[in-house]
Amino acid sequence: MTKLFSIALLGATVFASAQVKVSGRANLLFKTDKPNWENISNTASGAYNESGKNNAGFNFGLSAKVNLPLSLFLMPEIYYTTLKSEFTEPGGTTLEVKSNRVDVPVLLGYNVMGDMLGVFVGPVASYNLSSDNQFNDFRENAKNDFTVGYQFGAQVQLQRFIINGRYEGAFTDDQRDFINNNTNQTIRYDSRPSMLILGLGYKF
């Protein structure tokens, strides 16, 4: 018990003495597949060539960076995220899946060059805020309000400005039923799009 108390006290002391830096963040979200250079570069060039028409969405929020020993840092964040995806059902109807959600990444990072350059990785929990949308003859019935994914990436800080790039994948799917109002046909949608996330931040 004494050892456990000592560890807890040490942890509290570390966090109390840690330097916490808060920044505002805004990002663009682009749908992509596997996290390899070919897919990411094709996603970026496609977004540029199409003037952002394949933009999956955007988010904005707050990020806190807590410096830890050994050049490590903890970076909890919270974002309001809005995005959309499309898929075509067997009958040929293209359905639009809209998502408004709260994302909470908790990232562990390493300062490669002090605050100037850092890399990070960690889980992200998402809570869907909207469901039961209507699209053409289909109504939507969301099954999972809560999903979990992961992120990894890097950021560069230039004075108070932060440039950030990361990849987001999924651990769990966003399951939804689309029900035809006329025939009661049900189409299951199981997906949480993988995304390339690019954005800017400002350190307060």
C-alpha cells in the first residue's frame, strides 16, 4: 500500500510540475485507404486537383500538450467533427452517410526536436451526435453511438503556429441501417472511414 501511494504521489508530482500547453486546432479530413505513402499522396493530390470536392469533412477543437520526462508528451484533445460518406446499395441508389460527432484522441508523443517537431500515436474515442437522417426514400437508424479508432502522425511548431498531419483508422465500425420507406428493405452500413487529417493550430 505504501509503495502504491508513493507511485501515485510521484505521478501527481510529475503532472503538477509538467508544463501544459493548450492550443486551438482546425483540420480538414480526407477519406483514404491504407496508411501507406501511395494512398496518402494520391488522396492529397486528388483533393488539390478537385479543389477539395472529395473533402470528407472538417473538425475543430482544443489540444493540450503535457511534457513528460525523456522527451515524451501526452496530448489529450477534443474535437467537434462533421463528415460524410457515400455508398451505393445493390439497387443502384447512392446513399449519403452523415456524421456529426465528438472525437477525443488521447495521444502519446515524442519530441524529436523539442517543441519544433513531435510524433505521436494513440486511440481516439468518438460519440455520434446525430442519427435518424432521411435520404431519398431511405431513413437512417444508427446502431452504434460510440466507436473507437486510432491515430498517428506528426506536428511542427513554428512560434505559436502548429502544422499537423495524421492518419486515422478504425478499431470498431459505425453500424447503421438504412430502411426504405416504401418497401421496408433494410440495408446495413458498417464502416468508419479511414482519413488523412491535415490542419493548423495556434498555441495560446
